[in-house]
Amino acid sequence: MKHIHRLASSVRAFTREFSGNHQPLTIPAVRSARRKLGLALGGGFARGIAHIGVLKVLEEQRIPIELVAGTSVGAIIGAAYCSGMSAIELEDVARQARFRDFARWTFSRYGFCASDRMVNFCARVVKLKRFEDLKIPLAVTATDVRTGEAVVFTEGPLVGPMRASCAYPGMFPPVEVDGRLLVDGMLAYAVPTTPLREMGAECVLGVYLSARWSQQRVPRHLFEVIGQCFSIAQAKMSDLWKKDADLVLAADVDGFAFDCFDHAKELIAIGEASTRAVLPQLRELLKVPEACRDAGIATMSPSSIPAPRLKPGRWSHRLRPATPSTILAEEHVINHPAHKVTAEATGRACQQLNEGAVDLSAIVWPADHELVVGQHERNACPYE
């Protein structure tokens, strides 16, 4: 009798799908206690490899980044991460990267290096061509060399703004984008916290590559003179961006040269250590509950969860691509491929699904709700 009931329920659901007469069913999700995190990545050329260490720790701790803004090297690493690259993949790229991948020595009125190689490098690493294609919203900053105005890119082609954001004065010539002659974004936003506020970030983590200027020796060449001037200017103007940061992560990269690509391992380790040192403060700012941290629970937006499949022999219903693919009970959420979840409500929800009692295509998801996913043992849920 039970099998007949299950078959009848499945047929009813199948009929509803074909008829298109869906009655919206709203299933409450768990409202996340955390705030929307924006990550601001400052400049520093090769020293910016430390940003990868920051991303590694945030990934390990399952603290999701919902908005990113990057200046100079922060723009390149930010764009690569927002395009879908993991911190581990970025680490592999950083270990192989060298100065020649970004620049070639030349002589012109505007700089000693040409940045045309940066176009190929960015296209190879980021792969996506436009801001709109990125998986995480990104802002790239540059400075209008004529007016001194800050220029923030959040839409359109990626490579031009990235190249402009890295146009370090004296080293690289200015880059023309949309009729404006642009140079390094560090002149406008040493750490681009303000654009993140304008994008809607509720909690802003600013990553500042603290390369203090040397008071012990005289600069040895032109680039050390320029670098010394930049370090002094950044320190003097730091209040301009710190006012929009909830937390400043100052990775101490003092002693590393601007082109120290061969020290990627050490720089990433510095980024990791600096991030672990501020984790308690960051968690407090994000308001992640203590119980969730102990259980390894993370939060992620519904659209980031891919559609599940039922085990062979079960009634199966594939969701439309844009629809969140999780059965929810009032206090629990289930099924994400990266995590194993258990809850008493999980079994009940799965049973309802297999009996055809829940028509997934008719679920209406509250726009302001988020899902919570934890790392526990799997129960008898039929999801693969």
C-alpha cells in the first residue's frame, strides 16, 4: 500500500510539472547571523602574493567572500579569485610567475617597462572577459592622471582596468581606458575599502601590505625612490581608507623587494599568519554563532548550491539552473557536495521528496535569506 501511495504521489507531481499550474510553496530558510563580507586587496606588486595566503585561510575557515575590490596587484588576484579560481590554484600560478610575465624593459617618455605582456597574463589567468561574467562582484580601482580622480570599474571588459590599476608611475606608462589616461589605483585607494561600502558590503576587511619605508639606508635606484615615496604617501593617507574598514589586516612584507616573485612561498605564509591572527575579531564582526564555528558550519548564498541528484531508482526531479537545490526545514538545511550534513529534519525532507509530496520547481525562496551548511555525518538522505 505504501508503494502505491508513493507512486500516486509521484504521478501527481509529474502532472503538476506538465500542467504548469504550480502553487508557490515557500519553505523558510535559516537566516544567517553573519554580515555580508567585502574583501579589499591593496597594492604591492610581487608582495601582493601575500593576498593569496589571506584567501587560503578564509577558504579553510569557510568564511565566504561576497564582494571584492582590488588595487594594483590586488586587482589581478581579486579578478582571478572572482572568476572561480581557488586559493590553491592561485598559489600554483604565483609559484611560477616572474617579472617577465608582466613586463619587459624598454625606454619611453612614460616609463621604463612596457605592460603589454600583462594583457596575455591576465587573460590566461582570469579567462573571463567581462566584470559581468565573474562569480563574485568585483571592483577595480585606478587613478586619472590628468584630474587625480579615483576611477572604479565594476562593469565592462576586465583586462584594460586591471592593466591600468597596475600602471605603477615611472615603471609602467599610463593606460588609456574609455578616453581617460589612468595610472596605478594606489594613488586613489591604497586599499579599496570605500568602493566595497558603495557596493553594499556590511563588513569590510582591508588587506594592507605594510612595507614600511626604510630609514636606515638611502634608496639605491629610481624604483626604490618611487617605492619609498609611495610608502610614505600611503602611511600619511591611510586614514582615508581605514574609515571604511571594519578590520585592517596588515601583512608585514617589509624587507621584500617589489619584484620578489621567487619568494612566493614566504609571502603566502605571511598572508596566512596575518589572517589567522585576526580570525577571532573577524568572526565577531561577522557575528557567526559560536556553535556554528565549533561545528565547522559555513554560510553561502542559495544560488551557489548546485542541483542534487537522487540515487538510481528514486523519483527524480531536476531543478531549473537558477533555482536553489536544497530541501529546507525550518531549522535545518541539507545537501551541498562540499559538505556532509545530518539533521533529523533531513530525513523527513528527503522522504517527502521521494514520495512526491514536495514539488521543487514550485518552491519560492525568500530573497533575503541564506543557507547554512555544516560538516557532519551523512544520514539516510537519498541524495548523491
